[in-house]
Amino acid sequence: MSTTTADRLVDFDEVLTRYEPVIGLETHVELGTASKMFCGCSTTFGTEPNTQTCPTCLGLPGSLPTANAAAIESTIRIGLALGCRIAGWARFSRKNYFYPDIPKGFQTTQYDEPLCTAGHLDVEVDGETYRVEIERVHLEEDTGKNLHVGGSTGRIHGADHSLIDYNRAGIPLVEIVTRPIPGAGAKAPEVAKAYVTELREILVTLGVSEVRMEQGNLRCDVNTSLAPTGSLEWGTRTETKNVNSLRSVERAVRFEMRRQAALLDEGQRIFQETRHFHEDTGSTSPGRSKEEATDYRYFPEPDLVPVAPDEEWVASLLAALPELPAARRTRLSDEWGIAPTEMAWLVNAGAVELVSATVAAGAAPADARKWWLGDLARRANDTGTELAELAVTPAQVAELIGLISAGTINDQLARQALDGVLAGEGDPAAVVEARGLAVLGESDELVSAVDAAIEGNPDVADKVRGGKVQAIGALVGAVMKTTRGKADAATVKRMLEERLVG
Ligand SMILES: [Zn+2]
């Protein structure tokens, strides 16, 4: 079932001539703790369905939860990194609703007393800083996973039966909620992406989650609304659920802006609803209506004691925070001798950590930047993937750069070696060996190629002999052609000069 192709869309630039977007993001992060939030079950990803469950996470009568201390600590550290106020007293609540993936009949979450409130995160887009206010960071538990079998879309519509895996039920989940973000205008899609990118970097730096978006460790709900330019009231928002990549966050905002503008242009209203995002088309389709607020009958969880973080402990966690990404970027800019604008390119390309790791593996900063922002960025762009998802590691890029520095290969051969690495043929040195990519030294092969170039172009050779030294370029080109780029141009030039200029 797809209703998305029928959506009329207003040209993106045109949207901004009549409307102002307001965005907001709710991000769910699965913490990387060894055990679940309220029981001792393992959190290992990808095991046989329903092998990591117990009476507590299945909600069997008589079972009692115990809060995971490591998860509480991680949540507070996230809050501190986002400049939040840490509550001296926080409670868990029951959010009651019936759904197959929630075996207890309620989700244990934090409602009116979250652990962290009132923070912010500054993000940069095109040299401008946007402050994203964080409303709250709270701790809850993940749900199980439904698998709808028999349909074409994987959704419940059209499926003939459904299976449920409770391995994920009860894994600690942190929800980070922004306040509405007005004023980003045409940059709203990029601000949304930049926010999630920066947040992910922080989570990686804190080491609290694996943050693998493709495994669902980090999932975004993207809220978008439009209001007529100059209007004092914000428009009705839609909530695009479970957007699973950074690029998709940007696309989801962009699509919703264009779709909503078309409806508003016609005098129609926007329905408050959840929407599904479709990776293949970059479009959204209607989900559940939120026109009527669901009453979850929240009440304080009677089986758990409130959390009361000790002030001194919180202060010690703050003091022990690692260097955060923004500060790290400033330091690296200095160390690598690059301007803030170039660092911004690296950030936008998602390349800071990759370049840093490549430098740590022995490459010069300028070379590492050149490869990640150049050839590799182009390949990622061509295949529509994130840079970090390319099948090449920073260590392999450093090895490639090392082979170039050593004169084993030149840039052109390095690109061919990279093809091999990305195709899974092994490390650069192995690919160079297997594909025979090494630059030719003064081998017999090169000597005969040089001789052949002179014999094949007698006029040019005579010009060079007669003092027109710049004509040698044509001969170098001929040698490069016969050796299919495997010769080192400087070596070829020297060999030609030895023969012609003496
Ligand atoms: Zn369990």
C-alpha cells in the first residue's frame, strides 16, 4: 500500500517564500549496557529470537524490576554533555498501553520527573550556529520487535501473520527531546541533520551506545510544521517516526515541508499524525492519527525506588567527561592547521573521526583530508551512503597513503587499489600486489617503453634533442599510455632526458 506517490509537492525554494518551518527531534538511543534496564538479561544484538528474556522483561506476574545503575549513570552523563540540569530526584512511571511488542502491558519510563532537563546543543550549518534547546533527557525501556510476515512491505497491512521477538524488550533506552526549533528557514532540513550528527558524535565520545543507526541503536522521530510567514502561531506538526539514517533525517524534513506547503496552499489543514518514512522514495506516508491525545494513565512505578543522584557523584561524572566533539574539533583544527570552514566541511561530510583515525594510523593530516573529502566522499555520494559506511577503514586509507608516499603507487593507481579494497579484495598492499598495480621502477618493461616512445615519435625526439625541452611532455605521455599509468612520470622524464639531452 502506497499513497505517497500521489502527494503534490511544492518546490522547496518556493515553500520558503510563503512559510516558516519549525522542526523538533525526539531521538531514542539504545544504551550499550551489558544487561537490560530492569533485569539481568543480556542485550547482545542478533541472537536467536526470544532467547534473552526472563519473567521480569516478559512482565510475568510476581516478577520484580531492579534499575540498572550503569544505565542511570550513562543517562546522567548524556545530560551533562548536553548542559542539562540533573534532577536530584527522579521517578519511573508506568505508561499503560496494549501492544504486542510491550509484554508487560505498560512501558516503564520517566514522565513528569525525568533525570535531565533544560540543556542545549549548538550545531553549525554553513558557518552559522544554531542553538538547539534540549527539553529533557529521560530513561526508559525499549519494546520488543514485531515481524510482519507475508506482505510485501513488512508492515502489518497485507501480512498474513506476525512474529514477536522480545530480546529487545527491556533494553535501556534514552530519549532526548528537543524544544521546537524555529528560525532555521531554508536550513531546517540541514539543521535537523546537523543536530543528529552532533548528538551521535557526543554519544560515541561518551561511549554510552554503539550508535549504529542501521541496527536501530539510534532512531529519530522528526517533527515538522509550517506556519505562514509572519504568523505568530506555529502550524500543526507531523511526526515522522523511526528515521534511521542521518541523510534520511534531512530528507524527511524536506519532504514534509514540500508536502505540507501544497496542502496549505489549497486551504487544507495538516492533520496531527505520525508518518512513516520511505527510504527508497524519500517520501512519507500517513501512520497513526494523533488528533486525539492517547491517555496512557501514567502513574509512578510502585516496584522501583526513585532515583536520587548524589550531587557529589554527579559533579564527579561532570569532571570526568571526555573532551566533547566541539572542543575536540577546535583542537584538531589547530593541530592540523586548517581553517574553521574546512573543519566544517569535514563535519558535514561526517569525516572528522575518520580523518583523525587515519592520522592516528600514520598518515599526514593533509593527505588524510584529501582522500576522505575527495575520492572517498565522491564514492559515498555516488552510492548514496554515509562516508563511515564505505567498506574501507581509516587504517586502510593510511596504508594507501603510505604506499603513495613510498612511491609504490601514484594517485591514479591508488584509486584502482581503492576499487579493490572497496570490493573486498583485502588491504591496499595486497590489492596492489594481486592486481599488479605497483609503479614500474627502472625495469626492463619501462626501459623498452621509453625506447619505444622515442622510436615511435622521431619528430618529437628531434625537437627535444634540438633544445625544445618542453616537448618532452608528449613522450612522457606516450610512455604513461603504454604502461597504463603504472609508470612514475618523474622517473620517465628523467630516463628520457638521459637519452635525449644527455
Ligand atoms: Zn529479562
